[in-house]
Amino acid sequence: MNVQAEKFKLIEWLVQLQDPNMLEKLLRLKEQAEINAYETELKPMSREELEARAKASEEAIAK
């Protein structure tokens, strides 16, 4: 499958789309994809990292 060609087909279809319900579904799908992409980049902090960050914050406040 040629990904670029499929993207162009989708763009052509989207330009002609008149159904507001379908457009809303597509927008929700896009938003969810963006959220999922962001969340996959997140990683939990270790206890040590959290404590070091808190200590650095406390020192910055004290200054």
C-alpha cells in the first residue's frame, strides 16, 4: 500500500465531505490520537526523582 496515495485519497474525500456528524467523529478520532501520542511519551517518575524535584523546588523557594 502506498501510504502517500492513501493520504491523498482521504484528503480528497474529506474536502467533499458534507456530513457534520462524520466530521465531528473524525475530529474526535484526531483528538484522541493526539492524546494517545502525548500519553505514550510520558513516563512515571521514580520516588527518587520526585524527592529530588521537591528538594530543588524547596531550595528555589527558599532563595
